Amino acid sequence: MKIHRSIKDLREGLREWRMAGERIGFVPTMGFLHEGHMSLVRRAQSGAKRVVVSIFVNPTQFGQAGDLEAYPRDEARDLALLEAAGVDAVFLPQAGEIYPQGDETIVETTRLANILHGQVRPGHFRGVTSVVARLFNIVQPDMAVFGEKDYQQLQVIRRMVRDLHMPVEILGAPTVREADGLAMSSRNVRLCPEDRAAAVVLSQALSVGEAVAAKGAGVEAIRAAIAAKIEAEPRATLMGLDAVHHSDLTEMSGPLSAPLAVMVSAQFSDILLIDQRVIQP
Ligand code: PAF
């Protein structure tokens, strides 16, 4: 596995594969990898001869400097996991490499970035698109894989790629779950045992939503059933519940006329967890 810390070195490393016509898959990450990330790597490996993973804790997508500093990092463990998974190359840049001195260019999906979760974290998706656009320009992959768990992020990236005519195929990979259904997250290890047991309510609530939809419920009733299930769990504080059109994330109401993307977030003590599901009409 090749490890590249500069853009120049990465480009030289990838040249040989590109010249040989080998398809390059890319998985951008912020490190501290878990099984969810490894499933993205496997998805990329199933569609590309070579897989490049980036590890870069992107400062522009964090609201407060404290959150950026507190973000967990474990480079040695990450590299061991990627090596064991058969990844071909890892890109580990410093912030100054990605955002050169005097950098003033931003990339933003102006509507999609500023609705739903974007209202709670202003500037977050602008930071994501600004870094992913740079990473795409640096790596120039044929395809890139993102988790469906961060559903709005996936739609924002799809829109950026479409609007800017970027020659990258974007693949969404399904959320990886613990045996009881809890969506995998690096935050799960920070839950106390009682909160860990209670957190399964998020995936259960989405199943309740799916079940009422199957019986013909409309958007409002689906939303109410999901909220009621989470609110019935005393250890959960419902923070967000969005039920929107699956691709443009616009509001939907009444009978289900298109796939409905449901995104939930809830607080367990001081840990915020998210989950999502697309409910078919
Ligand atoms: O999903 C993430 O880990 C990040 O938002 C990403 C896509 C690597 C951009 O920094």
C-alpha cells in the first residue's frame, strides 16, 4: 500500500495506474475508521481495479475550532486497517496542502447545502463540497463512494458533480449496522451501556415508519409514527426528523408519490446519533 502525503507524490503514484487504463475508485474519509468506512472500501474495490483512500480531517466543515481539535485521530490504526483491506494507496495531506496559502475558492450547492441539517450546521456542507471538489481534482478518480448514512451529504455531492460536470461516478453505499440494527458510528463507543441499549430505537422507529407506509399511510402519518416511537424512549431526545423527497430533498406531503428519505437525529446523554432510510411508495 502506497502512502502519499503530498499532491505531487500522489499524482506521480497514480500516473502508472492511469496510463495502464486501470479504473480508480476513491473513498474520502476523515479517518478514525470503523466498519462503515471499510464497507465503502469494499464497495469501491468491487467496482475499480485500484482504490485510493484519503484521510483528512477537513477544517472547513467544522463549526467550532473545539470540535475540530476534539475529532478523534488514530493514523497508525487506520493505516493498518486499510493495508489489511488491500487498499492500493492512501492520501494523507496536511491542511496547507489542500488549502494553499491565500486560498479563496469555495464550492457550494446553494439550496441543498442550506436546508435541513445545513440549517443546524451553517457552512458545514459548503466545507464538504469545497474539500471533496479539491480531492476529486487531486485524485481524479473514475468513481467515488459515500455512505448513505450521511444522506444529505450524498445528495449534495451528487448535485455538485452533476452541476460542475465532474467526470466521477458517485456511488452510495448502504448503512452498515450492528447486530441489533444500530447504525455504525465512531460515536457508538462513547455511549454508556444504557444509552447503547436505547439507541436501537432509531432504526426501530424507521422500521415503524416503513410499516405504516406499507399500510398506505401518507407523509404526515409516517412522520408522526416515527416521532412517537423515538419520543417513547425516555433516554432519547429527538433533535431532528426530516421526511423529504429522496433526491432533491424538497418537502413532501399527503400520499407517498415518490421515495421518501427520512433522516432522524436524537441525543443520548451528550451523544448525537443519526440514522436514515428511504421509504418506497
Ligand atoms: O463524510 C465524511 O467523512 C466527510 O464529510 C468527507 C466526505 C470525507 C469530507 O471531508
